[in-house]
Amino acid sequence: MTKEVIIIGNGIAGITLAVLLQRKGISFTLLHRKVEKPPFALGETLPPSAMPLLQQLKLLSVFEENAYRKTYGYHSMWGSSRVTDINFYHQNPFKNGLKINKHQTLETLRTEIKQHMISYSKGFEIIHEAHGNTVVLAKNDGIKMVQGKILVDATGRNRAVLQKLNIQSTIHDELVAVSCHIPKIKHPKLTHEVYVESFKEGWGIVSALNETENICTIYTHKGHEILSKLKEVSQWKTALAETTYLKDFLIETDNIKFKGGNANSSVANETAGSNWLALGDAAMSFDPLSSHGITNALFISAKAATTIEKKLLEADPDTFFEYDKTMQAIFQQYLQSKNELYRQETRWKDEVFWERFF
């Protein structure tokens, strides 16, 4: 099978790129790992600032139709003991964000490109040929061979393609996240369904997942002593006893779903080469505090689609170099703004979690 582009990974970045390439008439194949178990729902929220981008990409209707609901603001206790109400009413041109059902949104987008998708269960190999093309071998019980001019890493934080290309990454912190699904309650002192609170050992967020569940996520640094107290939901309320409102949401119940993992800021030392590029979390991963992870994935996917089109039409050797230069600049701007956000919280500046930002 010969295509112009081979995309590996079918998260939000890879699927968005595939849809955009299809609209441009650029042939592609999308390879993805066969997943047996259902994904852990995180209930991400897109801010109003993401709506114009979705509209520009002609994806707004897809995201709206598959969203849990529109959101009109959130509460935050950050930098003081007073709750701040961030209302989207004054935002323009959109006065709402979206609480998205990412799994359902991706399934809808996948239907547009389903005939171009190949799954693998036993990994893949990359072979570079002398004439510049790339061959990817998708391993199942047999081997499927795909040849393309451009290879795209959309494998998320795993950076599976970059690892095989021996491209290193720079990790800027050791932030980790622990999430659990808990029964949904309406807090008597809060209006919005999203609440963020910082505390001595890190920070947390409670967000409505659907009509019956909330998701609570705690962020701290790898190795922090609070992590040992979060291994069982029965200990969460005690571990977060000094928080103002976070602890109120923690209702003990059976069959709690847990998930833990990295939430750090990192960037590939190279996000593009002569005939390959990375996008989404494979290019750069953001701290969830920025609330721009999915927005960034969408923006980079659009940038990658334009870059690939230019590369194929003009054969300009500098096209991918310019893409990498743009990605590195975006990440540096993000790092600066992210650190400024953390430095707004001065109440615990001498504590283990917070001192590194000062």
C-alpha cells in the first residue's frame, strides 16, 4: 500500500490531521494500536477561546453534537482563600465552552476516515529507504506494509515513533495526576460544575463528567508523600482534609474507577525532520493547568496539515524546519505563561510542591 502520508496514532491530534488531509485530497493511512478495554473518561473542558478554532476547522458542529453540555464558567481558589467566579458571559465571540465527550467525538470523526485506518496489536517497525520514502510494518498475526513520503507521530506522550527515530525529549517537571470517578453532587456554595483549588501538596479539580458522575483529579509531583494516601478512595477525604471545598465532593462508594499517570510539561528536541513530523502530545505535552491541551492538539494538527500540503506541492526542504521552529516557539511561550500561573499561588511557596516555581 502506497500513500503520501502515514499517520501513527488515533487520538485527537492524529484523527484531526487525517480529517483535514482527506479534505485536502491528500492520500494517507492511519495506523493505530488495537485497544481492547474502554478508555477512562476524563471529561475535558474546551474553553471559549477554542470555539473560533473549531469553527475555522469546520469541526464545531461535531464537537457540539457530541459534547456532554455547554459550559459557562468555572470556580477557582488559587492565590487566595476566596473563591473566584470565572464567567464566560463576557467572552467574545463565543460565550460558552464545551464539556466534551472525547471518546464519542473521536468515534464520530473516525467514521469519516475509517476506510483509511489499519490497526496493529504487536507493534510496528519503521524502515527508511534510500530514495526518501518510509515503509511502516504494522504487526498483527501477519504483517501489513505501508509506504509513504511523510511519517507523522501522533502517539501522544509515548512518542512511539520518535523513540524509534532516536529523537530525544526534554522533560521540564515531574507533575503526575491521580483521577477518580465519584458520584455527582451539587455543592451548595458553587454555581458552575468545574472547580479548581490549590493546596499545600499540589492542586485539584472537580468537574462534572455526566449527569451522575464527577471526576476528581489531584496533581502533585512524582514521589510526593501525598501519593501514598491516594491509593484508596477511602483515604482521599483524609488526605485532602485541609482543602476548603475539594473534600466536600469526596463521597465514598464502591467500584471507584482510578487512573494515574504523567501530566508533566515536555517537548521533543526535534518536532520535524526531512520527511517526518510530530504533533499533539508527541510534539509537546502541556500541564493541564494551562487548559489548552486539546486546543493545542487541534491547532498543531491544522498547522501540520498546511505544512504537509506545502511540502508535497512545493518540495521545499525548509518547510518542515519552519514547522519545528514554530513548535519550539509555542512551547517556550507556554512554559513562561504556565510558570507565571503557578507563581500566582504564594501561600505555600516554601512547601515541597510549590518551592520549585519560586
